[in-house]
Amino acid sequence: MKKLFVWILSATLCVSLAACAGKTPSAPADTTPESAENASDAVTAAYQDKVAELETESEDTLAWAQFACGTGEKLLAVTKKSFVYADGQTMGADIFQYADGEVKFIASVGSTGTAYPLAYTEEAVLFGGNHTAGKLVVHDGVGELYQLVDMNIEGKTPVLETYDVADGEMTLKSSEELSPEEADSFDYYTNAFAEEQAEVIAFR
């Protein structure tokens, strides 16, 4: 009787193992490049919808650009078409990011001269001028703005201001006086181009 029980148990186990072996394991979450491309397409579509929405609220034709920055996700920059010069360059724009299923307005940024078109690196959006320089770092629908003011002005002390930014609102976190040498080392705009890390944002 004991042998019969052992044989039945063994047979049942074999059938179970065979059934398991025949089952196709459930597929893992899709992490293929095609999936990433589809997500990118969805972001682009959301940005196009945002530009169309903004154009209905504006009396001007708008120009926009999409570029990888900050978290590596694409950001959206929007400006008036009349503000675009040279090869699609501009000095100022509104910056948006797709986060939490919606396109969020982060902040407006601007340079102080046509020699300083808006640019970007892998880390930040860059803006500048003869006496200013700054960068906007964006993560998950919010940002940090670093702004150097009063650089290279005789009799003025350069200052580094840091802000939290979201939905166009700026909250000052810190303000620090710098020596001229420190200010030069913090010149985000000029240094990024000198190190060949920056690229001008091309609007269309």
C-alpha cells in the first residue's frame, strides 16, 4: 500500500512538473526601445497639443522647441515667432515639462542680448548676458533656478541667487555674494560653451 501511495504521489508530481514546464511564463513589462519610443511620441503629442492651446490664447504665432535636458526627458520651450532670429534662435522662452500625465509650466527664462541665445546641456537650460548668467534645472515638473547677477560691473559685487520654481512662481532659497573670480567660475553659460557641453536651442 505504501509503495502504491509513493507511486501515485510521484506520478502526480511528474504531471504537475510537466504542466508547469508547458506553461508560457507571463511576459515582463515592456522595456523595449519601441516602448520608450512610444512614450516619447506621447510626450511630443502632448507638447504639440500644449502649443496649439497656447496659440488660441495668444495674438501671436508661436515657435517651439523640444529637447532632452534635466532628467533626460524632453522639455518644451515656447516663444513668440517674432522673437526668433538667426537659425531659429531666441533670447527668451517659457519652459514646460510633461510630468504626472500633464504638461506643466515651469518658468520663463531669458538672456539679455542676441549674442546669448537660449541653450541647454544634459543638465540644464542656459541663459546669459554681459553681466548675468543662469541655468534652470528641471525634475518631475518643478525646477531650480541659479542666477548670477552683477558680474563684471566695476564697483558691484556679483551675487548668486538660487530659486525654487514651479508653475511660473519663483521662491528665493539663497543669495550669496561672490568674488569676481568665483563669479567667473560659476558663469554657467560661458563655461558650458567653452567646455563644448552646450547646444543652442533651435526653434521652429
